[in-house]
Amino acid sequence: MTVPPLLLESELREGCLVVRPMGLLDPGTYERLRDGLFASAADEPEAIVVDLVGMRTTVASLLNVFPTVARRIDDWPGTPLVLAAAGRQLRALLDSSTVSRFVPLYPTVSDALRHLASAAPPRRREMRLPCHPESARRARQLVGQTCREWSIPGIIPDAVLVASELVENVVRHARSEGRLRLELRRDKLSIAVADADPRQPQLRLPGLSAAGGRGLVL
């Protein structure tokens, strides 16, 4: 009998993306699940809840896909991943592995959503920046002020450097208006800068004595 492929269904609920893997997780479908979860984080939902009611596997080691993805998307874009609604056999495999040490598991999707809703919401601040040399200075000021207001003054030097380099890229190379976004999720600060240039950026490695030019490297 031919085993059907692993299919991924998803829906947005209460700001969280509920992803349902349907079918068999085996060595042939592992990458499909891993890459599908990575893609689900690209739109930066508040959280990802993996509804396991329709997934099955007999290989416990393959379940490490969940902590692998959770660690990656926790760093960027800062999206938490949790598991829910595992059947009896799958729950036994999860309990016998180390997965539950790194990824929370809830009895139902509703339980997972309630827990996520009770967590502190992310903080976000945005600023539009004109294509002007002063924009980098304005970005540094906003980052410093925001870090102090959000009680994370210890990262100001690094955060200011990252924001300054990225904004200078917009002014010098994209030559367009830019947008700076700061977001704090669970004590992790994300700094994002967008511009209106449709061209792909080109990576250039600056010399050690160069005063700037490290935006893409950062």
C-alpha cells in the first residue's frame, strides 16, 4: 500500500498560526515538515501551535524536528512553537524522547492558545526614515530610547550598531525611504529595516579599518 505524503494544513487563530501535519512522519517526509514549519514562521505570527492529532510516526528520533525548528525560529523571528493534541502513541514517543524538555506539549489546541494568550505580549515600535544621512542618527536615538524604556539598557551598544549599519545601507545603497522596526519578544530584541529598492542586495566585505559597510554582514 502506498503511504500518502505528509500534508500541512494551517489556519490563523487568535493571532497564532495553527499548523496541522496530516500523515506519516518518516525519513522521506522529515524535510517537508521541517521546511514547512520554517516557512510558517516567515509571516511572524504571534506563535505557532502544531496540532498533532493527524500525524503519526514510529521513529522517535524524527520528532527532534520540533526542537530543531523551535530553536531556530526562537532566535529569528522570535516566534514560539508549541505542540498540542498528540495521540496516545505519539504522546508516548514524545514523553520517551527529549522533545518535551525543549518544546511545550499541551493536551489540546485550545489549552495551548490559552497559555500563549496569558504570556506577555510582544512590544513593537516602528519609524519611517527619509533617504537622508540624518536617518542613521535618528535610528540610533530611537533604539537607545526604546531599549531604556523596555528595561534592556545592557544591549544598547550592540543594538545601536546594528540599526545604524542597516539604516546606512538604505541611505547609501537603496537610496530610498526606509522603515525601522523594533520588537521585543520574551526578552529578545529584533531589529528589522526595510527599503523600497527592488534589487537584491550585494554582499561586500569591508576592510578592517573601514568605518562602515557592515550592514549585510551583521
